[in-house]
Amino acid sequence: MNGISTTAVPGPKPHGGVLQNLLMKGDDLVQLKKKVVNLPALTLNHRQICDIELLINGGFSPLTGFMDQATYTSVVETMRLTNGLLWPMPITLDTSRKKVDELLANNPTKEVALRDEEQNLLGIMRVDDVYEPDRTKEALKVFGTTDELHPAVAYLFQESGEVYLGGPVFANQLPIHYDYAHLRRTPLELRNEFVKRGWTKVVAFQTRNPMHRAHRELTVRAAQHDDGDGVPLHLLLHPVVGMTKPGDVDYHTRVKCYEQIMTTYPPELGMLSLNPLAMRMGGPREALWHAILRKNFGCTHFIVGRDHAGPGDDKNGKSFYDPYEAQELALKMEPELEIKILPFQMMVFVEAKNEYYPIDQVPPNEKTANISGTKLRQLLRTGGDIPEWFTYPEVSTILRKTYPPRHKQGYTIFFTGLSGSGKSTIANALYVTLLEEGSRSITLLDGDVVRTHLSTTLGFSKEHRDLNVKRIGYVASEITKCGGVAIAAPIAPYESSRKYCRQLISQNGGFIEVHVATAIEVCEARDRKGLYAKARSGQLKNFTGIDDPYEVPADSELRIDTANITVKMAVNTVVDLLRKEGFLTSK
């Protein structure tokens, strides 16, 4: 590979002593492009593209490819590479067993082209290892839980392929980005920028959220840290613009907020650069990983805050990680990390002083104030006042453009239930009711209509049913994103595809799941098409409720049984909920 030794790069030593650069050059690049013509291809998903970018540009130094089984096992069990070097997070390439068979059939070189979703060639991988991971062990060892409310655990169990591929990557190009080119710097580019500015000490701040006054105060205090040598610290705002937690503020909105925050810092104190990382929300292990990345990007110090990279609460309402668990592990491993860890407690506003303090430094008996992320989202949703002590008016304005009050947001009403439960009838009646209300454009995505126009080639296997529901979710998310209303009424028998729709649509607006929980006996008695009779006689296979399961929703916003209520009553129940949640204004 084209690794650059520590003596050839400016700034602190990269992790493992070499700053990798996997881009092929000269004759090697010519040969790569000739070779790729005859190679099978693997299309990478969003997370894999984030990972390969940091492999190619050296952010994941000293790694030169996706981990083989020995390396993966060592990292999972000991937080170390096979050579003993500290590395806390598995960097793996998952795919299906079927796809592996396709890739390696009649392929003596075991080389595979890696492409993005638009089929741009990112590079070639030599597949040295194919192995099936123990996902339960990975979840427990790396993330400390098998609870699928943890986003990385959910990915492991719900989305990742059956097998991992390990081997080196030979790169053709970095992933293509059409936005914020002036803010996207590789580790080497960032190191050279520090030299150009005369910065020898740089403290990095990791964030996946919009920044407010408390974050600004925390970073200023960090930049005032004194190592006792008289050399000043400068600040690198290095926010994640790859994958974060589902439901987080989109990175386009966040970048606008970061650019605005930068104008409030003293001149020449700091700079902004974007990090294409796909976060795992791994708490303590992730804090170590973030520190290693910033070391590779040329930083000498790293801020670890309260609940660093924590994903929130588990299914029992308890935080996945203790608030200062990440700080404790980072400080313990600081000598091996070879980057100075600056731990910070939560910052709170002290009203009498009109300034922010770390919570452990608040003067006795002083009244403090703070607004949680949940509270902020509520204020944005309802149009409530966001105080200037919390954030800058310019930042509030940016956030309000992305998060208008609910009565101006798009939303999706997602009906699910057995055939004959009444969901299509209610959906049609609700469609007319909302058209009469007239505040937004309304689109009805009825299950049978979608089958005719969007999924005509699909059958009724579990795979095809999931795909049909996901297509409905995608269309509904686009309608919601544009401020419209989507009413969907598929059977949607499987919890996994319903969760997929919830996560996708919730990023862009409201999502209300209505379980039309009419008993199967009632549905069967209503059956005008004779489908249940055909299913019971064996003429119709894979029929939901007969020989294929319906997984009852666990977290629907509304449950309706149409056995004992009229269509009008059912519609009124839905409309009442929309008014209660603020999507419709009260008359």
C-alpha cells in the first residue's frame, strides 16, 4: 500500500506509526483499472462507504482493509489488533452468503470491485477471508448489550449480512461528495493546514448534534487548557457527517449551525472540518476510537464529554452507559492512545452569573438551567420560545427552518392489520376527511393500489412482502419530507419492515402507526373475495393469519378494533390524535 511513515507527515505520530493512503498511483492505478473490467462487483451501503473513505484516506490508520477473522476476533475480545496495538471497534464488510458465492465463483484471484450506489468504482478488495461472526458475542463485547434499541446492535441483528469479508483494499478514488467540498479534509490535508496556520497543538471536539452556547463554552474552556509549556491550544470542530443515530438532526442543518457557531469564536482560535465517520454509538469503546481517529487527523488533544457517543436509554429506560464511563476508559488508556484526553462534565447555565459552568463547579445555592435535546425538539415542534441563554438566535432560525411546528410538518399515517380488518376503508375515509380539512396535499397509498402500480412484479414471499412495505415507506418518506401527508394501508405483517418505515419516515416528519386490530374471525366473516376460504383449503399459500404470521405491533400510536365501531368513529379517533399531537390545528 501507499502508507506514509511517521517521519513523512507533519504533526503528531499517527496511530501505529504510519498514516495510510490506499489510493493507487501511476502504473498501479493503470493496472487496477484494466483489471476491474472483468471483476464481479459489490455495491456498498451507506455505512460501508463511510468506512471505506476512512480506510482510503488514512483516518483508520494503520488499517489497510476490512478485518479478517483473526483481527476481528482480537478486536472484539481484547480491543487490540493481532499485533497488540489498541483498536476498539471492528471494521468489517458484511454481505449475504448468496452474494459471496456469486463474487467468488470462477474467481481465482478472489478480487472484487467495490462500488458506490451509483456504481462509481471506489477500489478493489482482495478477499482473503470469509467468516460468519458471532453477532451476540460482538454485541455484548463491543456494545455491552443485545438490546436492539441500541442502533449498532439493531444493525447487527436486523441489517447486516450473514458473513464478513476480510482483506486489503486497493483504492481507485475516495467516495464522491457534492457538498461542502471546502470543509472535507483528509488527515494529511488537515495536518498540512495546521502547519500552514502555525498550529502545533490542536484539541478536537466530536459532535453529532447542533451546537449551542453550552458546547461553545465547553470548547472555549478546552482551548484554554494549559499543559504548562506555554504552547497555545487551537480548536478543531470535527463533527460527524456520516451515519449517526436515527432521528438525529440531518447533517446539512447541522453544518449550517456549525458555520454560524464558528463566527462567535475569537479570531484564529479554531476551524471547522467535517468527519465522514459512521458512528456506532458505542460509548466507552467509541470514545477510544474517536480519539484514535483525531490522532490520525493530526490532533494532540481530544475532548471527551458526558455520555460520550451514548445512544440514550435501553428498553428498561436506563442509559446504555454510565455518564462518565467513556471518560474513565479514555483516561485509563491515555498513555497508549498518545493523545491528551480532556474530560468535561455537563455544562449548565447559572442564571445569577449569566454564564455557563461545569455542573461540578456551580457555586453553592445557585440556580441553574438547562434544556435537554428532548425539550428542544418539543419547543421546535410546538413553536415555543427558545431562550437566548441556551442558543444563538441565528442557530434557532436555522433549526426552525428544518423543524417547523407540527401543524406545518409533513406526516405519514401508517395503517397495518389483517386482510378484511377495515384498514383500507378507514384510510379512504380519512383521506376524504383530510382533503376537506385542506391544509396540505394528501396521498393515499392503499396496499392493493401499490401492488398494482409500484410492486406489480413482486410475489408474496416474506422477502417480497418486506420489499413491498419498504417501497411504500420510501414513497411515504418522500411525501412527508416535502410537507405532504401520506396515508398508507398495507397489511405489513412483519415488525422489522414496519420499524424500517418508522425510522425512515421519522427522519423527515411525523409517523403515526395505527394497528387495526380486528379479530381474524371478524375479518374472515367479512371476506368478499373469498381469500380466507381459499387459504384454508390450501388453494392460496402464504396468506397472512392462516399459514403466514401477523406480528402484532408492540408500539403503535393507536389501536382500533372495527368490530364494534363505525367507520366515522374510527376516523374521528385518528383525527383526534392528529389534533392532540399538533399535526392538525383545533377547530
